[in-house]
Amino acid sequence: MAIHLACDVSIWKEGSLYVAQALPLNVMSCGSSPQKARRNLDEAIALFLKTARDQGNLEEVLEEAGYRRTDDVWQPPKVVTSEHAELAVPV
């Protein structure tokens, strides 16, 4: 079984590792290069979705992440805005 869905992927460097995150699923993985982090993220997403399917709550998980099903395709929520913000926060 295959499901079709889209997500946004961000990759950044933390120390010697690259971290990859898929939104709106909020699944993350890492690797020694951006490419390895991305490949590891794909595997993490597949395992995340397989686990949800095996537990019988795949649709619920996707809907809680904001996805809506149209025929056989899961549509992600529409991004209203995306920006890089720098904040000064008193501590």
C-alpha cells in the first residue's frame, strides 16, 4: 500500500550533524550530510506512517497534522506565511 502526501522539509546544521524535519508531520531525523539527513528523514516518515497504519490510526494522525484526503491523495494544510524571524527575548 502506498499513500501520496506532500510535506515541507527543512534541513539545518547542529554541530557536526545535519537535522531534517518534515512539516506538518513533525518527523525529524539526522545525518552526517544534508543528503544523508534527507534519506534518513524519508525512512523515518515511512516508519512513522507504517506504525500509525499498523495501530489503525493513520487517518487520525494525518488529520491531526492538518491533512485532508481528496480521493487517494492526502493534501497538506495550506501555508499562510513562512518567514525567518530574529527575536530579542529577555531572559
